[in-house]
Amino acid sequence: MTLLLWLATLAAPPDPPGDWKFVDEVALNGRSVLTYRTVELADVPSRPLHADDMPPAGAKFGSVALGPGGRQRLAIVWHATSKTLWLDADGDGRFAASERHILGDTPLEAKVSITFGDQGKQDRTVLLRKRGDGVAWAVRGYTAGTVSIGGKKIAAILTDGDADGCFDGAGTDRVWLDFDGDGKFDPLTEQFPLGNAISAGETAVLVSPRPDGLAVQARERPNETGTLRVEVARLPRTQIVELSANYVSEFGELIVVKEAEKGVPLPAGKYRVDSVGLKLMGEDGKVWHYSFSSSDRKWDLEVVKGQETTHKLLDGLKATVNFKARDEITPGSSVMVQPDVVARGLFLTRCEVGEKFASYGREVEAEIRLTEPGSVVIDRCASGFL
């Protein structure tokens, strides 16, 4: 494998609690708080199926992306003609009888467990419904509590905007703040995308939730600034066609860097890389399109007041392989091989290649070979990056 780098008004909950809590409901006072996301389907599964898990001919395959960075992926099998839907809800790589369903006109409910990093695992409910010839999913529930702004307690809720079950997605998830204290959230003046500075009186406030949405801080946007200069690690004689690097500060602000090798002024403080979209053109004119995401919530990049900080994006890129087996590995037994392309907390989620400046192309596959001493190939398979 060659890589060129590489809602509508909502009423506030009565008597908002002092501490944040998860509310396992699809709506708040009759209005939906769900966001459905379409499952990306393919003709072949990203992982080989067990011999006893063979779906009807013509089935499509995909996954539900949950948890920080969508790192936790639960496999989906969808057969539109028979309305057969399988969901590997426990993530064990198999489809038990209880995980095989017929999807009707009412959304299907499935219990799952989502890992929120240091906050551990929490039970949630995934809802699946038909969308066109495919399926879409959402994670039921929202979180509710209060935030302190200017010494005043303000009722608030958090809603999941990208169906990953998390509530800290800068640019995707939403925070609702009952500024006027009327017990309602106005969608025009009291609903905000996370990652944006919110005007509160004569100051600007940033809201920073924990991934599980059960702890939230509202802090004033820093006034001191520094400069961030992004360098993209790549092979020689390649050109950057397009870059979109999303950085999130420790205060919760989203900063999108569109140009490499150029200083970008931004508030001083600590940052982490949330996701990266990159297009590189090689000497042959072909454009490689890479998408990276991160499940790491560590702010390991610091921008110092009055100074320029250089960040080498995608530095240390490498391929790793994990082997999983239920029992002891013996000759003839089956094992699961999971390849990853990673770079300091970022992991590759998509790789496509096309002609010069093409927006889309063919998805690149990695060939995985199992060899014995002497490089004799025992078995091989292909894997994409979804």
C-alpha cells in the first residue's frame, strides 16, 4: 500500500438540577432532540463474517460509529428487500439471534455500551430507521444541567448533533442556554453550536463539555493570543491541494486551519487536533484524499502568548496491526486482524485517490498477508479504511 503522506423552540426542564444528568428521551416537551445519521453502506463487509453469519444475497454492509472520534464501530448488515437488519450491538464480531431484526416503519431500539475514555462505559440506546434504500441511526437522549456565567446559574441542555452518543463535538453538537430565565430555549437566540464563542453581556464565553455530557464548564474566552503554524508531514515532491485541520482548545473553541506553512493568530492556551481532511497531489497528477479523526482528548499542543508555535501535523505516521482471538490461537483457528494507520492520536478513517483535482475517486484498499518464515503466503485479505 502506498500513501502519499500518508430544533422550533424547546422548553427547559423544570427546576434544572445543579449537577448534569443524562435524560433518556427522544424529545423534550414534545419536540425531538434526535439527529439521525445515514449509515455508509458497501457491497462487502470491512471485516470477514463468521461462517454462521451469512446474510441474504444482495445485503449491504456498514457500521455505526460511536464514542469519542467515532472510534467504536458496531457492524451493520442491511438487506433492503427483506428489511433484514443485523446490528452487532455488543461489538463481539458476531450477530447473535437477538441482534437480527426486521426493520419496520417504527425505529428499532438496540441497547449498546459506549466507552467515554476516562469516564468509563455507559449504557445508551441506538435507534435505527429506514432512510431511502438504506438506514440511519441516532443515539437517544440528551443531557441537562446548569452552567455558571458571570456568577449566575443558567439552565442548559446538550444535544448530540452527529449521532456518536457524545456531547462534546465542536461544530456538530449543540448547547442550549436559557439566558432570559423564562424556562424556554429560543432556537434563534439561545441555541449555539459548540466550539463557537457565545456573547454574554460584554464578554464572550466558551462552553466545554465532557464527552459524556455529564460535566460542563463555561469560561470566558482568553484575550491573549499567539500564533500557530501548521506543517504537514508528507513525501517529497507532493503538493497540498486542500487542508482542513480542526483544532479544539481546552476552553472548547474550534479553530479550523486551512493553510499550511502560514501563521494563524488564535487565543493562547492548550489545544488538541480533533480531525483532519487533506488532499495531496503526487508527481503523477493523482490526488489522494485522506480523512483522519481522533479519539484522544488530551490537550498536548500549547500556543504561547506572543509566540509562534509550530505543529507538525501527521508527524510520526505509521501502520499498526492488532490481532484478536477469542481463545488460544492454534493451527486452523480464526483470528481477527485490525490494521490502523495512526499519527499521534489521529487515525485514518478514509483514503481515496482520483485524477488531478478530482473530488472523489476510488477507495484504496490495503492488502493484508499472513506469512510464515520464508515469506510463504498462507492467507490474504483486503481491507478499506472505514
